[in-house]
Amino acid sequence: MSLRRHFENIKNVACRILFKRRCTLRKVLAIVLIFSVVSFVILNYFFFHSSKYTKIPSLPPVPNIRCRLDKDLGLFDQMARNHDTPGNVRIGKRVLVLLETPYTKSAKKIMAALSAARFEYKVEDTGGKLPALTHFEKGRFGVVIFEHLQSYVNMAYWNRQLVDKYCRDFDVGMIFFVSSPDEFGIEFERIPDYPLLLQYNLAIKNYRLNMISDVWRIIRPGELIEERFPDDDWTVFHPNHTAFEPLAYAQIAEPLHKNASPGYDMVNRTLITALLDTGKIDGIKKILFGNNLKFWLHHPLLLDSISYLSHGKLSLPLERYIQVDVDDVFVGAIGTRIKAKDVEAMIQTQERLQHKVEGFHFMLGFSGWYFYHGDDEENEGDKKILEEKDKFWWFGHMWRHEQPHKFDQDYLEKSMSNNLEFAKEKGIAVIHQYAVAPHHSGVYPVHEPLYNVWKKTWDIRVTSTEEYPKLHPFYIRRGFIHQGIMVLPRQTCGLYTHTIYIDEYPGGREHLDDSIKGGELFQSFLYNPINIFMTHQSNYANDRLALYTFESAIKFVQCWTNLQLKQVPPLELAIKYFEMYPEEKTPIWKNPCDYKRHQAIWSANKTCKRLPNFLVIGPQKTGTTALYTFLGMHPAVKSNYNSPETFEEVQFFNGNNYEKGLDWYMDHFPNLTNDSTELLFEKSATYFDNADAPMRAFALVPKTKIISILVDPAKRAYSWYQHMRAHTDPTALNYTFYDILTAPDSAPRRVRGLRNRCLEPGLYAQHILHWLDYFPAQQLFVIDGELLRANPVLVMDQVQKFLTVEPYFNYTEHLRFDPKKGFYCQVLTDDQNKCLGMSKGRQYPPMDIKSGEFLKQFYSKPNLALSKLLTKLNFHLPKWLDDNVGA
Ligand SMILES: Nc1ncnc2c1ncn2[C@@H]1O[C@H](COP(=O)(O)OS(=O)(=O)O)[C@@H](OP(=O)(O)O)[C@H]1O
């Protein structure tokens, strides 16, 4: 067969397959062309989309942090100062912040910095009324911060006198940020009656700190910032008194605009950019900053200034505990996994870091199922990491990297047991008490099976997440304890699974470097005494960005600060955390459906409808059970299920039940379909006067309506006393009502306890205001309890209107006065009623006259406050209140 015939044959076969008939040479050429284009596209796709083939591996970046102090080690080293002043300093651990408005960027930065340091602070407007500065001869504030020096200078005379006197009397210092005016025309300004000249709107370079100052505690001076600063808005200080000590200097740089002040003659002159007034001028120590907190070094400077000026009362510890989690070991697509040489690099870096961070170990979280799932080189990496396993600390992840919230307890148990078996087989010594969940799933919002299985399988005591209470910036993430498992806040260091090449870092390499050199990562070290950072195994492959990031960050922190970096095992770390922040132990439960990120990692099959649309909050003995019963009669209203301990009340927001968690609470409600228009509610009369209940209720159900019932507080107090007698409470049985009411603070604890339960809920205005601190007034409805008793039909109509519940339910047909009980009851048949039990509407003797008079006196002011509040809220004044206030 000739070559031509052969070609003809191939052509014919191809044509028959493609076109089901014979074809021409032109068609053949078209086929070849299409084939070539398709092959080119496919090859191209594989070439560019597989990192394995695309990248000619670049050299990993080197963590070169230039630090002059390294060279001259010891030469400039100062011991970190302890600012505690011996003797009796009578000041509180609170900061007073005086602002022009809380909405400016610089004001927000001050508040964020104080929150990050977890200092309690009070913000006031410089033009307004000052808060009480003292309390029982003790100063309430340890330091006063002014957002602008100018607003202090322009403060109303009396206010300024008051703050000055306070600072002098209690030896409290002031901090000022001195901003340059927006207009370029003003170059100099003299502070009236103060030997200081300010020079504005300068560009600076070569910034350095005074080597010797008593202010330095966290700051380690001696380093130089050679760069020119980006904004030409610096203020420099020209002091004219020996009371001043410079804290920082900089050289004047060439201005960006030719006609801007100060002109070229000033360039290269070294001037003062931060200043301490030692108090010799007017008896008040002051620290002035020539710019605001947008400059990173002003953050440690601020912390040191606060510590110095508050005599160490507001001082962060110098120890910083760090933990670097390497999640997803063995997990990951080919091309993103670590190889043997990456493992070696990890070990070398770890060894270097162990000289800088006491006890440092990378914490490796593994999913055993993925072991040996890479290419040959990556599988060698898996082997290598096992060979070197004892050099690292290990913790458990999920066997197949599953998101726990998608699975039930049995599945989770199997998965975790598999991972545990894998660890045993490979000889990995897992740190049993610590684990993390992939994608934070199931940690918060809580998936109860995850907590159960963690405890059961691995005896987990500690975990970490960045999702609580929301994905907040690093400085306001918090921890909590649930089911005995301590959940610590987790920080990200700016590296994610896909950030594996420095040249492809989002926002460019500078972005990562900025974070390391004073930006977010540095600030995280600075403000958080405990930092758990999250990284992934892919961050240690390819460019090994995580090694670069942490070594650079740690070098930078040690170049600029006296912070002592350490690592301890997770259990020890968690115990330390909650010793430091005991107030964080109890979690805040939020509705996962209010936040997309949380809904995505919440237990599967949960409905968002299983939470109350309204709450009856009490107080006790005002007719709450009657209201609960009447509401339950409505066809479109559903109450909570009874609790075995607290009967019709759930008592979630006020006590220990809160710690049982959201699932526990939701299980008390019927499971409504998503399109149901029925309203769910619960009544717990204990909520009304509880300090935590409003905040907790608002966190979980911010749109819920709130119903409260008020009766004469004197009657309420007596009803509670009788309630306790009926429950054979020995204190109520052994003491008269009058003895209880008038018991002094020195009385036995149980007597004081009963006194308080009788009297305190009746301070109605104070408690309602506490609810209004959280809930808007339109969500609140106040029922007159006497009217509920006398005319429940009228009250139930008002309630239906407030709740906008449909259909309208005609209570006239369903409630009837029962002469035997002396109250309205539910109509069962023509001659049968269903009344509340013996414990509601009890028979007891009338209140004695002495007690009545005592209570009249005791409640006279609170009742007046209530009548003002109800008037302001547009509620009808109950007759008993009118009578009380008028009398
Ligand atoms: N319809 C009806 N039936 C029975 N009782 C009624 C009714 N309406 C209002 N009241 C008044 O409710 C008082 C009990 O209040 P609470 O249910 O809030 O008490 S508790 O806190 O739940 O124990 C109860 O207080 P005492 O009379 O001291 O027992 C009653 O005065």
C-alpha cells in the first residue's frame, strides 16, 4: 500500500468516526487544527494550574531583620522598668479618655488600643460634663488621655481646673496626642502659660528613641527607623524648660510639597517627636506624642506611658506566651505539601527559635488518613516528619479533616479513634489535652457531640478558635469554657492554606513585612499576653512562608521590646489564660443564624426558629404565672416546655443553666417549621433584676420583645416573704417580716439574703433601665399587675396588640372570675374553671403597720423614679404608683 493510500485510509476512517461519512482534505486539515488548539489549551491548563509544574521553586525568603542592638548587644540594654511606686497610691485601674468626638479615626484607635490592652476606660467628651473623678477619697482613674492637646487647652475653665486638680492630688499623669492643623499655613504654636513651642506639619525620617528614660518598660530603645515616614503631618516639640525630657527624636525630611512648611532649611535637623514633662512645671506629669496611633511604635510607647503615669497600676506583664499551630499535617493537594528538606528547615528554625522563645516547639495537628497521599517527594516529607516526630509537639485534628458540625456523635467517635490509632501505630506522642477542629467547625457555635467526643476519646481539655464571639480583629477575640473544655482565642498570622509564595502574597510582599514590622502581627505580640497562631502545613512547604514570618516577627519583637517570649504546653497555657481573665470563663451565646460564618459551621439540622420571640421577665410575685397561663391559651402562641427543676420557668439567662449551652435552651422550645407564624415565648420571673440577664438575652435574641409586670413593690416584698414561709424556709419562719426588712448588713447571711430578695426586685426603675441599656424601648411592655388581676381580658388585649399576634383571641370567652379563688381563671365548661394552684393567690394575714410604713419610706424615691420613667416611656401610670407617688 502506497503512503498516499495509507493516508487516504486513515482519513476515511477518521471522517467516518467524526462525520459518519467520507470527507475532503480541507475537513481533515480543519480537524488537525482543532485538535492542535484543544491540545494546546489542555496542556496550558495543566502547566499553569498545577503549582507542581508551574513553579520553578524560588529560594525561600530569608528572615533578615536588621537590628543594631544585635551588634551592640548589652551596650544599650536597659532592664525593663517596674513602674510600681512604693507607698500608698490611691488610684483605680481605669483610664479616662477625653475626646472631641468618639467617631474620628484617631479616637477609635485610642479606644481600640485600650480594649486590646484590656484596660477599663471611660470615654467623655471634652466639651461636656466630667464624670465623677473620685470615689470615697480614692481616685477613679489611673491616667487621663486627651485625643488632642488642643482640646485640653481649649477646655472650659472649670473642667480644666478640675482635671488638673485631680491629677495633682492623686499624682496621676496625662497623655496628649498633638495633631498638626489641617491648614499648612500654621507653622508654629505656643501653648499659653506653658514653656513649649509646637511646630507643625513636618516630614520626618531617621526616628529613634531616647536611650535613657524611666518611661521605658516594654520598649527597648536603641534601634533606628531609617525610612522617611509617609505623611508630612508630624508635630515636633521645642521645649524651653528643664522639666522636659525628650522621649523620641527624628530628623526633618524634605517635604513632599515644595511650598509646604518648613521649607528646605530645616531638613536634616534633629528634633523631638515625643516628650515627657516630669511635672516640675505645674505638678502634673505629661507625655506628648507628635502624631497619633497610626505610627506603630506609638503603641508600645502608649503602653509604657500609661504604665509610667499610673504608677504601674495599668501595666501589662512582660511575659508573652506563644504557640504556633501547624494545622493539616499530611493534608493537602500535591504541590502544596512539605518535603523532607522542608521538615529539616522547620527543625533548624525551631532550634534557632528555641534560643529566643523559651520552650518553643511547633505544634503539629495531623489528619492520619492523608498520610502518604502526596507525590514521591512529598511522601518522603511525610516519612521524614515521622522520623523527626519527637522534635515536635503533636495534637489531634480529625482523621479525614472532616468538619465536625456535619456529623453525629457515633461518626465523630469513629473518626477520632481512627486518628488516635494512627498516632499509636506511628508512635506519635499526642498532647492529649489539646485539639482543634477543621475550619473551627463545631467549636463555636457549639456542636455538643464534638465536645462529648473530644472528652471521651482524647480527654481534651483545651482547644482554640478565632470564631468567638465573632471573627473580630485580633485584639478583641476572647475565650470561654464549655463542658470543662477551655477554648482559647486564636490568632492568624496572615498566612492561609494558599499563601505559599512570597511573590504572590496578597497585597505584595510589603504587606506581610508591614505586619511583621510593627503591623498587625507585631501588635498581636504586643497586646496579647497569650497568642495562639494558626498556620497550615502548606505554609511550611514551597517558600516556607511561616518560617520566614515567625522568625522575622520574633526577631523584630526582640529588637524593639523587652517582651519575654515563652511557650508552655496547652493545658498550662489555658489555665494561665483563665487565671488572667476569669471573667471570660462563662461564654456568651449568640444566635448562629444572625451571622453567616457561624450558620455555616453550626450543628447540621438546627433550625433558627427555636428561640423565643418574647420573654416574660418578671419580677417574681407579680402575676407572671397567670400571664404565662393566659398566653398559653392563645392558639398562635407557644410557651417553653416545663423543666423538671424549675417547672414552667426555664431560668436560662440568669443562672447556672446558662452554662448548659444553646442546645439545652433550644430543647425547651417546640420545633416550629421555618414558615410558621406562631410566636414562641418563655417566662422566667428571675430575669427581671438579674445583672447578667439583659446582656445575655440581647446577645442571643436581640429582637425579642420583653414583658414585665409591676405591682406595688411593698406588696410584692410581702408576697415573697409569704412565699418563703409557705416553702418552710427556716429564716422566713423564724423572723418577722419587719425583722427581715430592717436586718442590718451585719445580720447572718441567710437573713440578709431574704431581705435582699424581698426588697431589691422592687427597685423597678433601676432594673428596667438596665434592660433598656440593651433593648430599645419599643421592644418593652410594662403591665400593671393590679390590672392583670382585676381585668385580665383588657390586659390580654393590650398584650396581643403589643405582640402583633394573629389571629385575635377573644379572652372574654375564655376567662372568668372565680369567686372561690378570688381571681380570674380559665373557662373549662359552663360551670367549671381551671385556676392556678394553691401557691398562687395564697391566703395570708395582712401586712403589719410598721412594715408598711418602712416600705413606704424605702420605696418612696424608687417609686418616684419609676413614675418618671414610665411617663417618659409613654406608659399609663398604674393607680398604685400614682397613689404612692402622690401620697
Ligand atoms: N389569676 C390569678 N390567679 C392567681 N394569682 C394571681 C392571678 N393574677 C395575679 N395573681 C397574683 O400572682 C401572684 C403570684 O405571682 P407569680 O405567679 O409571679 O409568682 S412566682 O414568682 O411565679 O412565684 C399571686 O400572689 P399571692 O397572692 O401573694 O400568692 C397573686 O396575687
